[in-house]
Amino acid sequence: MTHEHKSDAEYIATTHNMARFFTEHRQVGLVLLLATFVWGFFGYHNMPKRKDPNIPVRVASAQCPWPGATAEQVEQLVTRPIEQVVAMNSTLKPASPSDFGIRSLSFPGLSVVYIQLADNVKDKEKQFSDMNLKLNQLNLPRGAGPIQFNSNFGDTAALMLTVASPKVTSTEVALRSIAIKKAIDTARAALPRNAPQPRVTVVYAFPLSVAPGPVRSPGSC
């Protein structure tokens, strides 16, 4: 069985592909190349560029102090009423293993409730303002409050200060916390006091027998 081999002239006459098209029509290739450069130039210059990208944060927190109350009292009389008021908003994010609509923490003397809106919410400020208005009308137990509502998580900076050491007594931990409080007070005294939102310090003291009060700045929670 023999195979007939095509000549170069036959291949040229019968073969058609993209490389041959642009070889035979160079002007088309040059026009498309120029159009690609122009498109890329305008695309690059019109592309949004920011040092700090504007990433919408649809999370807020409601913090309510109640000095002297136990964690159980805070849970029943402060945290749950706040959750019920917040749950009236229909734009909360559905709860899932990785996300939350409402998440709360109840400590002795302090309630913290986190709120997360759904991803499709466009005007988050309107929803958070509605929640804040309703929370301000909430009847709290005597001595509790006021509720501090913070929705500017995207515009805040946080500093976590951790002190580690070999095992010491509760008294030594309390003394060190007093020193930390003085350092925080000194740093805050040098800053302007007309900030749009109150500065907040959240302190976790270990062992739990040490109250976080010595490290908490006056007026914060």
C-alpha cells in the first residue's frame, strides 16, 4: 500500500489557518494589535486604584455595661432584649457554620452583641441607624447602660496588647494590669477627644479571678 505525499504547492493551496490568514492580511493584524494596545491603555487608566481598597464591612456591635451584675443577669435582662430588638431587622445575614446574623457574649457587668448584615445590603448605614434608634428606646434594668452602638468597623484600627509571663499570682496580675491601664490613659490623653466614635478597650483577664476593671479606661466597655 502506497501513500501519496502532497507537494508543497498542494499544501499551500489547500491549507487555511489563522497564521496564514494574518500572514496574508497583515493590515488586519496590525489594526487588531493597535486596538488591543489602546484598549489596554484605557482599561489600565480607568481601573480603580487605591492604597487601601474600600471593602464594605457590614458588621456592627452593641455594647452595654451593667456594673455589678452577674453574667446570668446580663444574659437574661440585657443581652436577650438587645438580640430581640436587633432580630426585628429583616436584612440580617442568615446564620451558617461560617457566618452569623447575631452573635452575643455575656460577661459579668458587660454585654456585647455583634450584628452582621446580608451581603446584598446596599445602604448599611440606614439599617444600622434603624437598629440604633430602636436600641435607644429599649428599657434596661436600673444601673445598666447606656448602649454603645458601633458600626464603623471599616474605619477603625485595633491594637491587641498581650503580656505573657511565667505563672504568677492573681495579685501580681492585678498589679501589672494597673500599669497597663496607666500606659493606655497616658497614650489617650495625648489624642484629641472629639472623635466621632468613643474609643473602646476590650480586656480579657486571665486567670478569670482577676477582674478586667483595673485595665479598662473610664467610660469604655
